[in-house]
Amino acid sequence: DYLEIDPDFRGNVLGVFLVAVIATRALELGCDGTVLTAFPVPGLIEFYEGTGAVRQAPRGWNHSRNLVALTFELPALGRLKELADALLEEKQA
């Protein structure tokens, strides 16, 4: 329901890795996309867009008007999984 990175670690690989792990799990569950909502904090929406999110909500999706809906479609999930796999391999090497 709610994820947040410690402010001391924002803007580095940990945030990208978190999004990549979520994408990996979504693919394991057979999802063809994921949606998250975020507060319109300066730099946050752009961060998610940089990881492959598109600023939109699927049809019929309801969310608070003070939040921005971000959708990760299947190609973005695949790229994020590849990134998570590469980061894990790098750490294990």
C-alpha cells in the first residue's frame, strides 16, 4: 500500500532498485502492468517517468485527486526486471 525510501537514500540506486523489484514481482504474478499513485513532489514524478512510468491511469481507475497516477506497462516492467537482475548479479560478483 505504501512505500517510501529514507530521505538519505533518495536519488540513488536504491529507489530504482525498489521500483525494479516491484516490477519483477508483478511479472512473477502474471501482471501486464502496474499502477501507482504519488504525491506531486518536485522531482518524484519525473523519477518514476525516468524508470518507465507513463503519467496516466487505466480506464476505470479511481485515485485521490491530489495524487498523480503512474502506469508501468509490460515493456517497462520487462526493462525494470532486467535492471533488477543485473543489479543482483553485480552485487553477487
